[in-house]
Amino acid sequence: MDRAKLYRRFRTLLIANRGEIACRVIRTARAMGLRTVAVYSEADCDAMHVAMADEAVLLGPARARDSYLNIERVIEAARKTGAEAVHPGYGFLSESAEFAQACLDAGLVFVGPTAAMIRMMGSKSGSKMLMEQAGVPLVPGFHGEAQDEATLSKAADKIGFPVLVKASAGGGGRGMRIVRSAGELAAAITSAKREAKAAFGDDRMLIEKFVQNPRHIEVQVVGDSHGNLLSLFERECTLQRRHQKVIEEAPSPTLDAKQRETVCAAARKAAAAVDYVGAGTIEFVSDGKDVFFIEMNTRLQVEHPVTELITGIDLVEWQLRVAFGEKLPLKQDEIKLNGHAIEARVYAENPHKNFMPSVGRIRTWRMPEALDGLRIDAGYREGDAVSPHYDAMLAKVIAWAPTRDEAIARLNRGLKEADVRGIVTNIPFLSALVTHSDVRANAIDTSFIERELTNLTPAPAAPGDLELCAAVAAILGEEAEPARRGAHSPWLTSGWMPVGRRQRLFTFRPGQGTEQKVGLAYGSGPAKLSIGDREFGFASSPSDDGGFDLRLDGMKSHVVSVIEGHELYLRTRNGRFDLHWVDPFGGETEEQVGEDKIVAPLPGTVVALLAEVGATLEKGAPILTLEVMKMEQTLRAPFAGVLKAIKCKVGDIVGEGVELAEVEPVAA
């Protein structure tokens, strides 16, 4: 087909995605003078990407299969709004050959490779066969068409355990399992197939040798429709959890200049095998000596900003110019590497609870200013709802500096200034990760987070005098707010009294710790705070960033605080702290859920029942599996007992806190 029909200039762009990547594409498209169209589900009607676009079209219900994955509805949205081109972002339909072909059939420019290229390289099995023919080094494995259990089992035995079972389509760690023995294989394949089918609509599997202590290295490539193909250096993506990248950096601190050129040349060779057009990534795994091709992602990657920061190239702009039919603006020897960049993915998840996704409404959203080598790519704002239906990534914090050490320090500073409340995030975990001595020394592999999880998720530090005094200051500031607006405040403490002193007693409970009391005396003289037998001169004043400056005995400290009812969040020089202000008028109650009740920790879909009513269970035995935010969560027996009841069936969509099963303890 004439490539002029595939790639041509357009004025209106529809972004077939949501969240951070939709916002990212809109920003560059707008800077290039393009009109933008967003699409959204019922769950995203008030989302940030909808507000940013010039127009927005409702696709359907919250479930991705009924909205973002519905090709007919996306094409119809383009037709209704006069869009001439579609940018797929990443995830969802970005690597769907069917979608790329549907765009072409509808007369739309697909900002990406052709359907044929996606089919050849988007299939992990097919791409491995192609790379084998092209002479690109591969990890030993099975990538055949046969998918029956006997064939897969025989292949795994031949390769030798441990092996990696992974979905042939898609990415992001979904549909991927490490299998260390033959006895684990059947269950791993079943689970991986189910997860892959739900995420990508394709449950085909491949099996490859699991490389011990592996590193994940990938190369950014871009091709145009005139036969030009470039590599934009490599990224190191070794820090992962559940095969999902967490920290990415460029260039790789593992490779020297010679190794860099070798892996980049291999990437260009891989992309050239299909005359690749558009932005893509060639992914490799390294055992410390050699690198092996593992797959190609025929789309933009989440971690593309680190490449942009070390090259000065806007990859979305290049994608759009390639889609216009233009030649790439630079040649290979004109692309220069400058400094070091590192990125951290901010997720709505709880690292202390096995990275369980967190859903709810964002009550506080504070990110560092995008200055001094910091960049923030976000898809959420204060007030936005985080839905259980989609990926849990909220934003990316990216830092650039002349050296790796400086870039890590700058990233950590940005993370320490970030505060997101109303949901649980992994921000403290990210800060602990990038400052770990082994990470700084690049002494890592893809299992590093799993091994170091206990050290990376320490129990919250107990609040000290500074935090307890700051909690009082935060409450007083909240109580004084009506007075600053001209209303009466019964607790305003800053006024001078001619005689006498007033006193208040504050009681705080830090997490599961014991209650701690702080006394406040104020009136005719300077305000004083007392904790036990310690007394502090006390004053505070609001600051421009929404926090306040606290002075204790003349020493000033900056504090950030968020108050939600009786729950207080504080960020001081000592870290982050959560405190509960005990209601001085009493009446507090806490609902208790019996330990024998198995309840849904988050909204989700029941995808498997793993035990039968009446079965005797050991502690930790699997009972059922939920799919939450496109990841599977297995609920297990809290103690040894008998499964008394299962109160759901496969396919049920359940809300948070809904009772799903009941276990009866075995009598002693």
C-alpha cells in the first residue's frame, strides 16, 4: 500500500487512552497546533484528560472492554468529532493490530506502526522467530503455536527449570509467572492464561529459560516512512516488582560505551527486520555478560521521558511528525547523550500490604514544582477518583542531572516533596528504594525489590516531640481558619489576654501505638507546649505552600499537614507521620470485622474459586481470586479451619468490604 495513504498531515487528533499518557499526548499535540479529542468511560467523566482536551466523547461503562477496548466505539468517536488521526498511547489498544487496521479502514491515520508490523513484533512468539532468522540473540525457550498443556509441559522440561511462563501479547508483567518446578507449571499456566485473557484478550503463552539475577535493558527506536531508522540509546529497567517496572533510568549504568553501541546496533537490526515505522522499544535481558532479545513493544513506553531528557527529543512530537509522513529530523550521529535521567512511577497501592491497589478519591495532591531538573507527568489532580477498573499508576516523577548520583538525589528530593492523600500511594517506598545503598551502587537485579522488601517497607517511625507539637499547631491552624475568613473561632489562641492563662490537652494515637498527650498553655504570655516534663516555647505561621513554619524554643521547622476529620498527616524533617486525634468529647467507635469473614479488600471481579465448601484448610490456603486493577489478588484462609461458606461465584463484581467466604476455625 502507498505509504502516503498511511501517513499524512492531519489537524485533529483523537487520543484513544486515559490518565497520564492521554494528558502527555494532549500537551505535545496542543503545542503543535493540533485540535485534540479525548475519549472516556463513565468512571472517567470528570478525569483530567477529559478536561484538557478540546472535545471529549463518552465511550461506555467503566469496564475497559465496554469502553476503552471497544474498537467500534473509538472509531465512531473519531467519526463524530472529525478526528483524522488516532494516538493509542500505551496499554489498552496500543498494540492491537485489529485496531490499527480498523483505523486504516476508517480512513484514519494510526499514530504508530502498521497492523502487519504489530502482528510480527507484537507477538512475543512471532517476534522471537523473526529475530532468530535475523540473527538477534535470544533467550532459550519455546515460542510455538501449540498451546496444549502437554506441549507446554514438554517444552518446559526440555528448557529446564526455572522457567518463565508469559503472555505472548501485552506487557506490564500481566500474564507472567516464574515456575521453579514441574509441579507448579499447570497452575501457573492456568492463572497466567486467565490474567492475559482479561488484560489483552489473548491467552497464548510462551515459555523461556528464567535468567538468574537478570537485568532488564531496553533500547528506544524510531523509524519513519522513508526508510530511516534510529536508536535513541538505552534504558535500565531492572528495578521491578511482579515484573512491573518501578524505577527506570537512562542511560544504563550497567553498560560501557562499547556494550552500549552493541546493544543499540542489535536493536536497530531487530526493528529493521520489519522495516519498522514509529516509536518502539526493543527489550533485552542480560545475565551480566551477554544480552538476549526478549520482545519488542510496538508503542511508546511508560518510561519514555528519561530518553527525552538525555536526548532533548520530544518522542510524542516525533511520533506525530512520522505520522504526518515527514522524515526524522536527525541522523544517527546527530543524536547526543547528555547527562543522566531517572524516573519513579507513583502508584495508588500499599507496599505494606503486598502492593494491594488503593482506590478512592484524592483529597490532597501536592507534587514538587517542575523546576531544577524535575519533571512531573501526571494524569490525576486533587478531587479525582481512583477507580478499581484501570491501572493504578497516578504519575511519574522524573529527574535529570549531569551525573547519576545527582539525578538520584534530585529525584529523591522530588519524592519527599510529594504528598497524595485520600488514597495510599507508594511514594515513601520509592524514596526508600532510590536511596538504598545497593541501588546507588547499581548492585541490583530484577528480584531486588522482592528480596529487600522488608527493608524497603519499615514500620512507620514513632512521632517525636516535633511531630506531636506540629500536630497541635495543625489543629490550631485549622480551627483558626474561620477567624481568618472573618468568622468567630472558639479556639483561636493567638490573641493576647490581660490576665490569666488558658489550657488545653490534646491526645494523639499514632497508628497502633499508645496514646500520647500534649498540653497547651496560652493567654497573657507566650504560648507553651508540654509533653511529659518537657516544655517548649511555641509559635506557628502559615507558609505559601499550604504548610506552616513551626517554632519550638526559637528553632524553626517547616511542616506540611493534612487534616481529614480526626486523622492527621504530617511531613517534617524526620519523615511522614499519620496520627489520630482522639475526640476530646468521646464517642469514638471502630467497626470490627470478624477474622472468620473473608471480605473483598477492594472492588473487583471474582475470577476463580480455589476451594470447595467443607474443605479443611491450612492457614494461608487459597480460597478465591479477585481481579483488581487488572491484577489478580488471591484471598487466603486467615487460620486453619473448615471452609463453611462461599458467598460469591465466578464473574461476580463485588464491592469493597463485601463478605465473600467464611472459615470456621478447627476446635482445639
